[in-house]
Amino acid sequence: MVSRIETRPGQRERGVGASAPRPDGTLKVTGEFAYSSDLYLADMVWGVTLRSPHPSAWIRSIDIGPALAMPGVLAVLTHEDVPGEKFYGLERRHQPVLAVDQVRYQGEPVALVAADHPELARRAAAAIVVNYEVREAVVDPRRAAFDPSCPAVHDGGNVLRHQPIRVGSDFEAPVVVTGEYEVGMQDQAFLGPESGLAVPAEDGGVDLFVATQWLHVDRDQIAPCLGLAPERVRLTLSGVGGAFGAREDLSMQVHACMLALRTGRPVKIVYNREESFFGHVHRHPARMRYEHGATGDGRLLYVRAEILLDGGAYCSTSPAVVGNAASLGIGPYEVPNIHLDAYGVYTNNPPCGAMRGFGAVQACYAYESQMDRLAEACGISPVEVRVRNAVSQGSRLATGQVIDSPAPLADMLRLLAAQPLPPASRGGPLDMPGGVAQTTRGEGVRRGVGYGVGIKNICFSEGFDDYSTARVRVELLGGEPHVLVHTAAAEVGQGLVTIQEQIARAELGVDRVTVAQADTAVGSAGSSSASRQSYVTGGAVKAACEAVRERLAELRADGLSLAEALELAGAVEETRRYRHRPTFPMDPVTGQGASHTQLALCVHRAVVDVDVELGLVKVVELAAVQDVGKALNPVALEGQIHGGSAQGLGLALMEEIQVSGGRVLNPSFTDYLIPTILDMPPMRVTILENPDPNAPYGLRGAGEPPTLSSTPAIAAAVRAATGLPLPRVPIRPHDIALTPVTSRRTS
């Protein structure tokens, strides 16, 4: 049950459960909001990174002389100038600050330049002469994983994690469907490029103002590389123009700090769009093989699966991505027998790591495609086959973990299927595939309907010590009570600042609330990822507020008003750390273990119109049903579902980093396409609130699940319109137009 909260002034309009306005909303709409790329100091200089043009090569020599000779250049640095440890990393510290003796991917940083003008810095970087000895690039993940003759990208082999799941032993069934599926490399495509400002400090340390997702883990990687104690590296969050996982890894942080400490001047680094494509990790491309066995009426008996994830040149968060893909790899379905292997491998392709959905997205596309094949083989509807196999509270995941909170998947599916379908197209140019280009006249347009279901873990898993810290202070300002909330939680656009304000209002009954700029002066809040911040930072703010409220109650025991009590006692401040319940690593042989703290479900229905002659697709409507436990801010929540669905649409139909021989072919928003307002259809969103008794307010993390289920729903709808198998996303026009259309299914 959700804890009861006394209604206090301001709560009804702006407390928990209300659609409170965002404090940064007006500034962002008017263009006045300060992003990290807007940072400026009068005496600052500019930093630029020289990157490798090769995906795999030895470095035989670096000549920085031509760059140093250019007027206005203040510093040119290579790996020899790294003050401390030369390597960093989130899970394995093997990624060089600057390439030492070799490069492992196109775009790997090799040298740094600081100059008094950004264009001069770029020209100086281009003047550096690097002698490369190009070698064979490992680009095929299957060869990297399973061919003993394949070169090793790192010592120890190319398989960075293999996670099996083993349940049961009966792999016989009267109905068997098999399939091989691929998911392309998706970019997070945030609009604010990597940027920040490093300022040398009088104590020999450095202050870094940066757009990131996790201030403390950044600091803990930066400080050793600079040879400094952590307390001498101070980070403050600057305005973040989107993240979606790509800012979990370091980009320009160490580089800016190195240049600032070398020059004694503030150093600003801002990537351009092309460099941004090389400066952050991407979604792991996946190759997957699935076999589902079922009874004649569609009830699952077994699943065999192999999931191969290309991690690229460095580890990043790939082990955790593999863990998620494995544990959630059969979907939210009851299956008595499972034989699954998930692999993450090193290649010389671009590094891959965190992106919204984090391993579950790739698996979801495969298992949902299989459920559609199973429905067809059994002669039942796609909805019914999912209802018959749906998990519920008390069901076990593939890992043996029991779902111990509401999981009304069957009801969600029935609710979704009962919603009315959109009317037939009116035939106007905006209604047709191809849109304003008016390439379609309607002759070859067919409609299809498809469904998708996804299950996503919330918060960090597999025994990670997942917590957040909050400091809450109440004092009189201008004669009125005021609350200051201070955490290190990164606001990356998801509305976290608003949620912290709402919790403080609800718990303390004070309408005037300010959330301090996130920085490392307060304890860690963990990463703004894994849909975890409302859970853990919300829990920390709630706990700190409760502690403050208890002290205030003591002060007011004699009947004082809040203002009177604060006037006598001064400020009341409490700091609390909040942890969710423990999780446990998956067994390395069987995959069993309670590896997740919370699970979230979302279901989608997609309606598409497809011009089967031109290969053009228009998504006519998306409908979604999602259980969120408790809606802390309904409008913001609906925005998260819309946004996640849009990224799923992009993966289904248009978004892919094209890589050939380890080289990126489309590092721009001209050639890497993302959905625009003309591509995003109307949405029907139904939000269910079945509280999780283990979570603050009963909430359930909601940002990632819609990204899972929207992709397979759209792909299923395109299959229904065309009759084509379409085993790969994104679905490209030639996948449709160059293949004979054999049939038409609309449900």
C-alpha cells in the first residue's frame, strides 16, 4: 500500500501526485536555459581532441612540434602527459585517457590541444603528425566470440561476459518456431553535445562544470588520472541537453582537466555533432537466435536462445547489459524450460554501453517477434498468445526470482486490445506514407496492426550497492519557511528536480522549495539511469524530510507555529542515505538469483500504413498501457512514455549508425535519422497505478519500459501489412520494396 500523506498547503497543486510545473520549463522553452555548452569565463581557452582515423592500428610515433609552433597554442598533450593513471573505465579500467601504443576504434583520443580560439585549436590538432601502422580490425562479433583464430582486441580474449540461463530439461514440443533476429546500433541522439568547463583551483585541484549522468563516478575516474585526491576534484552539474545513457561514460572530462592544470587557465571543450558520434557509447547491436516450443493452443513449454551483443572496443557497462539481456531474455512469460546464452564481446567497432532499455530492448525485439510467429503457428491472435503465457504476481522470472508485486500483464493486454482503432486514412498528403514529400498516392498502401510487450528491471541489479543521498534544510527566509534540497542526482531532462520539490512539499507542508545545483559536495546519488532516480533519490529526499519533520515536531510540541519554531531554533537540517532492498548476482552457470529489485511492464499497440511498392511506413497511431505503481507527476510521466515510444519508433524504422569495417559512415543528423514531430503519431496512453509495496510511495520506475515494447509493436504492424518476415530493425525501405509482398494480416 502507498503510505498515507497528510495534505498540506501546496501539496494538492504541486505535491506528490500533482502535475507540478517544471522549474526549468519556461527557461528551456524560451531558450534562456544555460546548458553546459553555454559556459563562459573571460580568461578561458579552448580544448580540442585529436582522434584516430583507424579502427585498429599501432601508434609508431607522434610529432606534436607543428602544433606547438602555431601562435596562440598553449599546450599539446599526449599519453606521456597524463599526470596519474593512464586508464579509466566504469567496470574495467582499461580505456586509455589518450592512446598509448595502439588505437582500438575509429575516433579514439590520441592527443589534446589548448588554444585561445576554437578554430585555432582544431587547426593545431590537425597539424599533429601520427604515424600509424594499420592492422586487421575485428569487426564481426560472431567471429570475435567463437573463432579461436580471431585476433584478441584485449588480453584475455574477446568474450567479456557469458551469462547462461538454465532451467528445466524438457525441450520437446508439438509446435516449434525458430527465428534469427538483428538489432542495429542506435545512437542516443541527444541534442546537447558533450561539453564542459574545467577551472584550475588555488589548492592545486580543479573544478569541473559538466553535463553528465553520475557526478561521483566521474570524479572517482577523473581523480586517479590526474594524480589528485578525490576531494581536490570537484564536479558541478551543468545544464544537460539529454543523455539516455551516453553520458554515463567519460568523454571530455579528464581531457579538459588535464589542459586546465597544464595551462593554469579555464578550459572549455565542446564537441561538434560529428565528434559527438565518436565521443560516446551507443546501443549494442545484437544478433539473436530463438527457438520457442509450445502446446497446440500456444502455451509455452520451452525457449532456447542465443543473444550476441557487440560491445565494441572497450568494456563500458557491457557486463551489466549482458546480465539484463540474459535475465529478461524470454520476456514477461511463464516458461518451465529455458536454455539461454547471452554474450558480450569486444570488437574494433565503436564502443557500446548504456542506452535507454539497456540490453532488454534487444532481447524484447526477438522474443516478441517469436510470440507473433507462435500465434500464427497456433492459429490464435497475437494478443491471446501473450495473455495465455503472461506472468502475474507470484510468477517466476527465468532467473527463478519471484515477482512479488502487482504484474497485471494479462489485464493490460486486454485493456489495450479493447481500445478503438483509428479510422481509415483520409488520403491527404500528411496522412500517407512519405508525408509532405507526397511520394505516395495511396495505390500500394496497406494497413497493419501489431502488439508488443516489454519487461524492464528498475534500479541497479546483481548485488550493486545502489543508494542515494539527500540533504534537506528548513529555515526562515524573508520571514517564511523555506526548504532547500541538496542531492547529487543529475537532472538530464527527465524532470527529477520537479519530483524532489514535490516530495519536499508533500512531506514538510512547505510550499517554498528550492533544489540546489547537483554537485559532489553532498554524498553520491548514483547515476540518472536504470529508471532509478525517482525510486532511490526520491526515497532519500523522503527519508531526509521525515527526519526533519520529526525534529520540527519536537520543536513545535508546545504549540508553536512552524515559523515560530524556526525563529527560535534556526535552521533544521538532516542528511539521509536511502538504499533499496538487496539484489544478488546471477549464478554464473545456471543464471539463477534474485538479481533485480523491481520490474516494470509496458504494452504497445501500433497501427501503420505501408506503401509496399516504395517501402515507406507511416505510424498512424501508438497506444500504450503502462503500470507505474504511483504517478508522482502525471504530465511528466506521460511525457516519458511519449519520449520512450518515440525512441522505440526510431529504432524500428530509421535510427542506425552505419558501420563498415569498423568505420562510422553517417556521423551526422543529416544521415543518422531520428523521428521528428511529423513522424510521431498520436498516442493513447493509459496509466495504471498498482503500488509496489517495497518502493517509496509505491512508485515504479517508468522511463525505460516504453522504449522496449514500442519497437516490436511497430515491426509487427509492418509485418501484418506486408506479410514479410522482417527479422531486423530498423526496417529500411528496401527491406519492404525489394521483397515480394505475399500476404496481408491486420490483427
